[in-house]
Amino acid sequence: FAIMGPKNARAMAQMGLPYCFGGGDFCGKGGPLYSPKVFHDLMLPRLQIISEGCKAAGVHHLFATDGNVWPVADDLMGASGITGFYELDRQYMPMQDVHAKFPHLTLLGGIRSEVLHIGTVDDCIEEARTALEDAKELNCCVIGCSNQIVAGTPPENIWAMMETLHAERDIS
């Protein structure tokens, strides 16, 4: 993994692809599925190698996981060298808090997939507006679904999110 990351970053740069997306769901509502020590000892060194390889190749290293990342945030969002974080779920990782602690990161997400899946159309419109307002205030975010749009999500909720983002994207 850590050996292939820098090689892949060089290949991506040669193809004109500026972003290396990686990560994996290892956090839930209660935090990481394994201890912060395991993350620090096993994951952090490998992420640092990949981030260094990406930086050397001129490629941005983005990492994804949803849920409560705070117990490992200093390692993941600080010491690892990643330049972006996606699957940002504002229920557990509010944009303002993440940005205040890690201002160098580009953040992606902010619209909770749970709201899209079980909320009403009005809930989805409000969720999109709130995420958009937060992003405009911080000027460091790309707004979208925090994780994934799961099977069974009502299409009208997806359209409500997309139409809200489209209609309000240029409003200051």
C-alpha cells in the first residue's frame, strides 16, 4: 500500500490527474473502529509515505472516512500530510470545527447522507442550504453528500439537494 501510493501518484501526475483519493470507512458514530494507538502506529506512517509521494508528484492526497474522526484527527488530518478530507459528516465533524483546527485542508461533503435517505424534501433543502452557508463562510469546502447516496434514497430528496445547490451556489 505505502509502496504503491507514491508510484501511483507519479503515474497519476503523468496522466494529468491532480487528485489521489484514498481512505476507507473506519469510523462510526462512536469514533474509530480501532484504537488511536493502532492508527498512530500502523496507519499514520503509511499515510505519511503516500502524502510525501503525492506532494513530490504534485498530486493532492485526499482521505475519506465518515463518522467521528476526532480521536485520530491530529494524526489523520494533521501529521499524515493529507491535503483534503472527504465524507465530512457535519453531525460528527462540523466544518467550522475541522477548519478551525486544520485550516490547510480542503473539505468535501457536509450534507448528511442520513438526511437524504430518511428526511423529507424540506429537510434535504435545509441540509443543503446549511452546508452551503457553512462552506461560504469558511471558503474551503466542496459541498456534496457526506458519504454516499444509499439505495432506497427517495429520488425527490436527491433532486431537492441538487436543485438547492444549483440555485444557491452563486448567492453571496
